[in-house]
Amino acid sequence: MTRRSHGRVGRFIEGMSNVRLICSALLSAAVLAGALYANMLSPLAASSAMADEHIPGEVLGEESDSDLWRRVRQGESFTLSDPRLGAAVLVQSEGEEWRSIRNGPVSWYGGILVLVGLGATILFAVLRGQVKIDGGRTGRRIPRFTMAERSIHWFVAAVFILLAISGLIILFGRYILLPVIGPAAFGAVASAAMQGHNLFGPLFIFSLLAMLAVYAMDNIFQAADARWIVKGGSLFGAHAPSWKYNFGEKTYFWLVVFTGLALSVTGILMEFPGLTQTLQYLQLANIVHGISALLVIAVAIGHIYLGSIGVEGALEGMTAGVVDENWAREHHDLWAEKVMREIAERDKTGAGIRAPGAAE
């Protein structure tokens, strides 16, 4: 083979090498271009997929803002962005209804009811004055309440007053105390009221059950209560027959029992919200709790006045356990006659009069 032939073969081989390099470059360029093109199409594909769904908003989606918020307002569940949260209710509409009822009718009419109770008590005190013992004191005393009865009464009274004051601060404090003492002081007072309310609440439940067990039998309504109603009680001067408790006292007792039970059940639900899985039940419990409390507080104002300074000799029964004989005849004649007969029988047999608070 000549030198010229060798030269042609060498140039041919060199040319083929260049072709391979060019083809490799073109192939690499094609692969790179394909990758870039695919990457460019990904957002477009995602946008197209999102366009097929309902996107909130009047501009970008197919559902208007008003429709979306209407569904939210009606309490519909939505799936949040975090899959661990699952479906969630964004707005609990009943919460606004509860707030408007609690801060509206309950606070307004309940406050008026408490003021009416206070005003009626003051008016009675001014017009009637203290109810005196007409025949004066005899100096002879008869037992009225045992030590157990008095202890339970004062325990219930103390817990009730603490709960009433703290509850009124919780409900009305922002309207009455806040403008007077300022935010900082009111924050401390409101916090103390809330903590005290939660602390003494369970004590009220046990004391209420003890009171029911001790006082229930003597507070059963009887025929004499109808005559007491006809005569309007003895508060207006006319003598009205009565056993150990008159119609007014019995009515107040059962009011305390039933409102107390309502307060106890609703208080337990609010103290331990895990007992119910439905938020609406807690909101209803709060409304019932407030109404029951305001009702019994309004009536308790009159009871406290009459049992302390409104009726002469009444407080002695709950402090010393005994009352004057004339007081007993004027306010609880049927009961007084029964007790004095028992005393007379004991005197005849030599048993004597049992001291107040002695074990029965």
C-alpha cells in the first residue's frame, strides 16, 4: 500500500472519530433539553390540576368567598393542610350564640332579678321594720336546732356566700369593678374569684347533700301550709299556723335544693369538660348554671335578712340552738305545742329537757 493510501485511511478514521464526538454531544444536548423541558412543564401540569379543583376565592377559584365563609359559619368540617389534624371545625357558630345569651339576657335579666330581690328586702325592712315578738320574751327557751343541724346550715351558708360573691364577680365584674379599680387590679380579683369558685364548688355539692339528708323530712309540705298562704304568713301582722318550718321557709329550702343540684351537675361538667365530648353541652351547662345561681341569690337576700335581723329572736335558733317560747308560739305554733308537750312528758318521767345539740 502506498503512502497516499495510508493517508486516506487515516483521514477517514479521524473523520469518523469526529462524527462520534458530534453525535455524543448532540445526544447529551437532547437529554439535557428533555430534562429542562420536563421540569418546565411540571408547574404547568400542577396548575392545570389545581384549576380542576374548587379553589376558594372569587378570582382564582370556582367558589366565591361568601360561599366558603357561609360553610365555615355553619360549622362545616374542613381538612386542614396538616394531615395529622384531619377534619376540623374552623368556627363553632353556637359559641357566638352562647356568648350573646350569657352576656345578654342572662346577665341583663339576672342582674335585674338580683336587684329586685335586694330592693324588695330593703323596702320590706323600711316599711315593716323588724318583726317583734308581740308578747315579749318569756325567758323560757325551747330547743329548736341540734348541733348537727346548725353545723350543716352554717357550712352551707359560708360556702354559698363565697360562691355567690365569686360568681357575681365572674359574671358582672367587667362591667362594675373594671371601670372602678382598673385592669391590673381587676385581673387579680377576677383570677382569685375564678380559682376560689372552682375550689369551693365541690364542697358545696357535699354540703348540699348533707343538708338534704338532715332537713328534708321537716320541709315536706302539709295542710297547714295552705292556711299560712291564705293568711299571708305572719310577716304582715296576721298569725299564721306553721310547723317547724312555714310555707315560705319550705319553698326556699326546695329552691336551694333544686337550683343547688342544677349548679352541682353543671359545675361538674364545666370543671371536668372531658365528661362530655360535645361543646354545646358545656355551653348549655354554663347558661343553666348562671340562671340557677342568679335565681337562688336573689331569693337568698331576703332569707338572710329575715333570719338575721329581720325577725326578732330568729337568729338565736341557729346560734344557740334554742328560741324563746313566745317566739315559737307566734311563728311556729303547731311545732311549738308539739315540742312543749314532749318537754312536759319528759318532766313527768324525770327525763328532763334535752340540751340543744345533744345526740338523738
